[in-house]
Amino acid sequence: MKMRNKQIVTTLLAAALLMFAAGCKKKQPVAPTPPPPPPPVKAVEKGPAAVISSFTAEPSTIVRGEASTLRWSVVNATEITIDNGIGTVSTSGSRQVYPTSNTTYRMTAKGGGGDAISAVTVAVTTPPPPPPPPPAPKASLEERMSREITDIYFDYDKSEVREDARATLQRNADAFKAILADFPSAVVTVEGHCDERGSAEYNLGLGDRRSASVREFLVQVGVPGDRLKPISYGKEKPVCSDANESCWQKNRRAHFVGVQ
Amino acid sequence: MKTTRPTTKLTLLAIAFAAVAWPQDQQSNIILKITGGTKSKIALPDFRGAGGASQFTAVFNETVFGDVQRSGMLEMAAKSFYPLNPPQQEGDLRGPAAAAQPRRGAAPESPNCNGRCLTDWSGPPLNANYLGFGYLAEQGGQLVAFGHLYNTTVPDLAGAKAFRKLYNGPLTEEGARKVAHEYAADVLNQFGVPSLAGSKIYFVSDRGGRGTKEIWVMDFDGANQRQLTHFKSISTMPSVSPDGQRLAFTTYAEGQPKIKVMSLETMRFLPFMNPQASMNATPSFTPDGSRILFASSLAGYSSQLYIADRTGSGLRPLSDNRAIEVEPKVNPKTGADVAFVSGRGGFQQIYRMNIDGADVTRLTSGEGEAANPAWHPDGQHIVFKWTRGFAPGNWNIFIMDVASREVVQLTHGMGRNENPTWAPDGRHIVFSSNRNGSTQIFTMLADGTEVRALTSAGTNSMPVWVK
């Protein structure tokens, strides 16, 4: 323990000596140039004292990013300075400032007969936050329906879901589940349609059955039944008006419409 | 199914015509005329008009001629043979003596008095048994028609005169049509033909806007077409109570197809409670108007038939199966049996049942598709549409004697001929056809003749003819 103390003291002494020596050594080559001679000092006549007639900030409260205007008017001053980076200014004037936080501007006016000091404070408030960026544009119900849902087709005077329509209807069902989840208040109208050949009255019943059997299929694969509204249009709303089988087939359909 | 032979057709028509003729005085005479195939021949020279009435002579003459011709009860003498100077009033007629003295040197076949003698009309080439004539005049701002009818085969003028009558109406085209219908009705009445004047045809038209259908009404001859409903939706399948006071129809005005009932007196809607179903449609009234039969998907799977009070309460099912059933129509005479359309045996056919739903039998043979049954006022015949012998969708109009199942085909493949219903006289049928391109409303005699289009604007369908 004693041994170590002794060692430390020795080291410190050595260091002190070294520093001293170095300091002495440096003095020689880097002699500072003599300071410029002071300006010839005029005989200072004792003038009147400086007076700051006004020093204002307008507005005194700004939202960050806005400007406030400092205005001043000073008499009898030999030198006027404003801090916060503004520096020397003339006896009257204005300056726009853009403080980012509450800032007090001090003006010092020096006069022969005495100095004057004044200060104004510009309060800076934080602007309200901008609205959050718009969410990525979401497809409308109508767009989703037309993009993801496909009509299905029936045989003449039949309302059973055809073998070749089952896969389509299953895809529709999956899409309905997603769409109805995304649009919680939406309902899907299941429209049953017929071709122009059957009787209008009978076709109301046939369209009703087409709508019902499609709805039943969708409910069985898990689409909520209370969100599927059946409606028969019989042959009142054909999509095609030619008198041939390809056109009739287009009309014998179940069509789906999303309603918010 | 029995094949349709000409004798069947004749018998059927005789029944249909006789049914109308029973209440009339000359009933036996008329049956004789119809079954014997002889008709009276009538000449109807144009009325001329004096003063402010002259501008309405064309519509008057056209209306009279049309009414008489379309009755099918009279043969129209060829106008081109009419003498040049027909009588306008009684004083214009000359007695038999004047006619009996042809001047020497005159062409023997030329009429003796240029139209002023009845023999000018009864003789060749016209051979008309009856002559109707008269004139129009303006009197005190009113239109007055002086109408006459003479039996040209009776030699003395007093005995030949069937009637002379005065008709009054407003000095307008409408007034001219009114007095014309009245005069024609009096002429036809002489032959035991009930007049259709004043009867109306309710129908469906899309002329109010593309994609919409509204209920319209017009006079029996196509005049005065006007819109009754204004839903800007699809309103269709009208039916009128037999007393003509209520209109029931199927409408999409509130989304799913529903029945609405309207008073034709006040034009206000009457309450009708629709069952909670995806579809309520094809309403029709019982003969007393107290109840409504209709089709509803209330049971869940398929459209079935129901009966309810005219307010919709007291609902009872009439059928219970998995087929599509629509268009229940109660026999207007018995009130006890119902004709309807069902797909229970395959493609849609016409069936009948008791009004309690029992005793269902198929009326049509099972060939093709059959629909739109409408009862004749006699309760023994229906008119309907059928595709028998044609591809699906090519409907023709048929009449069936329900008891014997014998049928007569009235149209033969000219487009789609649909929704036939009877005129109140039981002798005319109104129906829709697209034979000229767009679907329009036509009338015809129950034998398929005298076909005439009543509409041309937009498309028009589902006519119902009521008193």
C-alpha cells in the first residue's frame, strides 16, 4: 500500500515536470503576433444616454414555421445590437425572425450617456399534427363485387346449381366471406334471372328458385345467410336480347349485387 | 289429346257466342245466324257534319265503322259500291213508289235514286239488309249526332225504320268518339250484340322510361291511353276485381316483388298485407271481389298458391309441393274452381283445382308449355297460351272447353302471342303479340278474326279487359 502511494506521487511529479518543460519550450517559436493597435481613441465626449423608444415582436405568438416581425426604434444610441444571431442593427427597423421555440430577443443600445436594454419574447406553439396520411385506397364494394364475383348459369326451366357452376359458386363464397368482413354493413342481393321464352309469371317463380338454391349453396359453405337477400327478376332484366341459345344462356343466371 | 276439327271450332264458337246472346231477345235468331254462318249485311255511309261539327266527322265515322265491324256480328257492305247520294235524314228517303219507276233509256243496273231509295242499298251489287245513316251538327256548343238504322228489306219506310235517335256530347274528338260508340252500340243492340262501349283495358307499358314498367289503362278501342302508376320501377301483371273497383298488381317498387292493391274509384292504394316472402305475385280476385288468390314463396323453396282476404289477412295455402305454381284464376261463374299454372309434371301446364286446393287435374295435354289461363264469363271455357307444335317461347292463343278439353287454336305462329283475356262480351279477346316487331296489344274476335292493334308506343303487354 505505502509502496504504491509513493509510486503515484513520483509519477505525478514527473508528469508535472514534463508539462512545465513542454510549456517553456513552446513559448519560443510561436510567439503571438502583437495585437493590432487599438483604434485611435477619440476623445469621448460624454453624449446623452441611449433610449429604446420601442422594441416589439408582432405577432408575439406564432405557430412554428411562421414569422414574427421585430420592430424597434432607438434614439441616442451609438451601437445597437440584438442577440440570437441578429447582430448590429440600425436605429430603427424591422426584421423577420423564425424562431422554432420560445425565444427572447434582447436589444442592447449603447449610448454616450448610458446604455439601454430591452427584450421581447416570441412564443412559439407547436402546430397541430397533420392528418394522418390517407390509407392506401381501398376498393369499393362495387369494385370488389365486379372483380371477385362471377355470375353463374342455369339450364332451361331448371334451378339446380349446375355441376360446372359449383366451382365458380365456391369461389364466390370465399370472396363473399372476405367482402362481407371488409364491409360489415353490406348485404349481397342474390338475383335470379330467366330467359325470354318462359312465361313472365312462371319465370318469377323460376327466378325465385334459382335465387333460393344459390343462396342455400352459399349458406352451406359458410356465407352468413342473413347477409344474402334473394330476389327474383324473372325475365324482367335480360342482359342480352337476341333470340338464340347463347343469348338465352346469358340470361339464365344468378347475378350478385352488393348493397351498403 | 283430341285433334281440332272444324266442327269442334264451330261448336265452341257457337257456345261462346250463344252465351252472350242468351239474355237478348233475338237469341234463337242469333244462334241460327252464327251456326248457320249467315250474317246481316250492313251499309254505313259516312255521316257529314255541319258547322263546328264537320271537323269531327272523320273520327266519328271511323269509330262507328270500327265498332260495328269488329263486333263480328255483321257483314260490312263494300264501301266502293255505295250510292253517291246517301240519305242524311228521314226526309231524304223516298218511298218504294219512287224506286219502282226507272226512266226509259237509263242504264238498267244503275240505282234508281242514287241512294235515296232503300232499294238502292238492298239491291245488287250491295245487297245490304241494313242501312245506318245520319249527320253531325253543332247545337249550343254541343255535338249532336242524328243516327238512324233502316231495314232495307222492308218495303214501306215506316216499317223499315229500326230507330232514329239523338246523341249528345262535347264538341271535341273525345265527344265525337263518345257519340259514335253510343250510336254503334244501338246499331249492334238491334242484332243482340252487347256493347263494349265504356269498357276498359288495363295493361303494362314501358313507355314511361327504359327499364321501367307501369300500369296503364285505355278505352276498349285503344283511345285515351293513360298511365295509372308512377313508381319508376317494374309494376306488372295487373288484375281487376270483377266489379271493376279494384286493381291488384305485382311491383318491384319496394325491392322484392310484392302485391299492391289500388282503388280504381279513388286511385288510392288499399292495404294489402304481403306475406314475409321473397316473392308475392300474380294476384287475382274471387268473383265477389272479397278475396285475392296469388303466388308466394312463403313456404321457402318454391312459389305456391295462397288465398287471403282482400287485405291480405286470413292467409291460407292452396298448394303444397315443390313445383313452381303461379297464376291462380277463379272461375267467375262458379267461384268454386281455380285454373292455374304449375310445373309439377315437368314443363309448365294449365291445371284446375277446387278453391280449397283439392281435386287437382291437368287441363292441357302436357305437350309444350301452357300458361296464362283466363276464364270466359260463361265459366266453361278458358283462353290461354300454348307452345304446342312450336319451339319454347313461341306462344299461340287457344280456347279450351274445360269440360271436354277440346281446344281451338286462334293464332298460328305469328310471333309470341300472350296473356289473352276475354272482353266483357265474351266474344272478343285482347292479347299481346310481337308479330310486328315490338310487343303490342291486339284485340280479335273469339274466332281469331278481326285482329286489330290498339297500341304502338313503347312495348305494351298483359292486357286485362273489364266492364
